Amino acid sequence: RRGWIEVVCGSMFSGKTEELIRRLNRATIARQRVEIFKPAIDTRYHEHDVVSHNANSIRSTPVALAQEILLMTSGCDVVGIDEAQFFDESLVEVCVQLANRGTRVIVAGLDMDYAGKPFGPVPALMAVAEYVTKVHAVCMCCGELASYSFRIAASQDKILLGETDSYEARCRPCFLEGMKEK
Ligand code: ADP
Ligand code: MG
């Protein structure tokens, strides 16, 4: 069996979770054995489910450490992982091992943090993946395609779980404009 890694990345509200759910649903229709994981810290919308901003959802297992995924996926055809940026670097090795084992791995996550810097293990995952899809949101200032997650809230923590109250999608010029005003 042939395994591989797919990465779906982009800013907040770009449709990463939607796209992940779409791919996993199609695998389920094809009678593949599918498991979905998310980091245990991301319980914004639901303890167990992966939920998109337009309220699509799929059953998932929250895990504290990436290694737990290896133990829970023997016999799986497809493994989905959402909010990959919240895992540590060991997620990269876990995904590589899964793919080497013959599993199709679909990872979704933020490629950049609110400062526009590469986020957690996602950049390294993009490097080792066979397929990388960058999806785009709509800039909340001008309506162009957005690649950045602009933080409206004042917090400077790298991780601030939030929704439209804390973040908005912005294109490069509008993101830079906002950063200047901070
Ligand atoms: P992500 O996982 O990348 O944060 P989701 O898949 O959860 O994105 O949500 C995508 C949905 O978010 C869109 O289909 C749309 O309904 C909604 N949405 C809200 N704000 C925006 C925006 N600025 N640009 C695009 N979609 C947005
Ligand atoms: Mg998401």
C-alpha cells in the first residue's frame, strides 16, 4: 500500500477545515478507514469534533501528544489531522512514519502565526509532503484574497484561541497597514 502526505494550509477562515472534511468524507464514501485527530488544546467549538467556521463537522479524537496518533491508527487507510500548528515538531516524524507505513495523511493547519511568521511544525510538514494546497480567505478590509491572520485583540501570546472577535483575514497590504498601526 502506498502512503503519502497532503498539507492544506492558509490563514484563519481560509477553508482549511472545510477542505479537510471534504477530503475525509470522500475517503469514507470510498469505504476507506478514516481517523481524525486534533490537538487537545483546541476545544474552541467542541470537545471531540473538528468544526469549520461554517459549521461543518466531523468526529475527531483530541490528543495531547503527536505520538499518540501512531498508536491509534494501525489499520487506518486515511488519517486526518486539524490545527497542526498547535502540535510540536514531533508531528513531522509521526506523519512521515504514517506515510511510510502506507497511510494517506491529510494535515491542515495555519502556515503563519499572527505576526506573519512560519507556525510550528507546518512549514516542515510542507517540505516533506507530496501535495501542498494553500487556500485563501477573503480580506476583511478590501475583499482581495487573504493569506494573513491579523489579530485584532491586544494579546501578544503566540497562541490565542479565538474567532472573529480576535482575528480577521487580511491580504498583504492590509496586514502590513494594520501592523504599522499597532
Ligand atoms: P479554517 O479552518 O481555514 O479557519 P474553515 O473551514 O473553518 O476555515 O471556515 C471557512 C469558512 O469561514 C468559509 O466557508 C466562510 O463561511 C467562513 N468565513 C468567515 N470569514 C471569512 C473570510 N474572511 N474569508 C473567507 N471565509 C470566511
Ligand atoms: Mg480550521
